[in-house]
Amino acid sequence: MSNSGYRPFESLKALKSRLSEKPLTEKLPPSEDDEELFERAMAKVKEIREFREIPYQSPRVTVKPALAATEREALKRLRELVDGRVPIELSKTQEYVEWINPTYKKEYLTLLQAGRLSVQDFLDLHGYSKVEAFEALRDFLKQANLKGIRCVKIIHGRGLRSVKGPVLKKALCRWLEREFRKYVVAYTTARRQDGGLGAVYVLLRI
């Protein structure tokens, strides 16, 4: 009979108690704690000095101040102008022009601006070159002077389609103030119903 540790007539309870005294498996060597494992894993890792401090700039927060009453009114006015609910005052635009011969009183210009003088004749310079416009204006003013005409309208256009801008308009103003000054008392941008920024009233000497 082999020696298996079995004892005759040994009770099952005693056998279990005796076997439980012997370890069923060998004890494993003590394991490393977490700190030791981390140090061993990081042993070959090198520090990047540039990443010690990463610059961070907090976003700038701007708080919009509440609009003042005057600003709100200005914005309201602008919306009305853009929507066409309120007509634009031509005299407040950059295209508005006016001039008076210094030998005359300013009251003449005021009357012209107000449309108090009836337009007796007009000249349309649309499509003219500068040379053609100069000659046409010269002949027109001569004839008006001979006829005793006091107030005329000259249509010059706004030059919105021209790359160089309102070339003819600028030339016309210069001619009225210089070359043809002997005929002119004053001129001003026409009222809206008479061509507005694309025309001028001219008050002539008689």
C-alpha cells in the first residue's frame, strides 16, 4: 500500500482538518507597490524643460457700454434714411455744391437754394466730353445773356459709373467760377425734384 497520507479508520472530519494545515500552494514573493512600479517605468523618461511652464493668456473680455440716448437717436435716424422713410438733406451730403460771386450778397444764394426763382431754360450735358461740354456751356450762357434769362438749370450727372468720379461736375463748377464768371451770380445743387445732386441751378447776371 502506498503512503498517501491516509490513515485507516481516520474520520473524514479529522482528515479534512489535517489537510487544511498544509498550504495548497507556495507563497508568491511579495509584489512591488504602486510607487516602485511607477519609478521603474519612468526611469528612462527625460524631462522637457520647455514644457515646465506653458504660457497662457486669459481671453480679454470686453463689455459693451449701454448706448447713450443721443447714439440711439442717431442710429434710429440712420435706419430711417437707409429705409427711405426720411429724405436725405442734400446740403449735408459730400456731393452738394454751392458758390456765390463775392461781388454779390449771400441772399441771392439763399433764394436760389430755396427754389424761389423760376428755371427759365436748361442745358443737359449728359454724354458730353469735357471739350464738348465747355463749348456747349459757353454757347448756352451767351444765348441766355442775350435773351435776358435770369435762372437756368444745368444737368451734369453724378458720375457714379465713371472710374474717375464726377469729372464733368467738377469741371462745370470750375468753369462757372472762373472762365464764365462774368455771367454768373451764384450756383447751387438743384432740389430733389429738379435733378438733385445731378444738376445745379445757376443765377445769371442781367
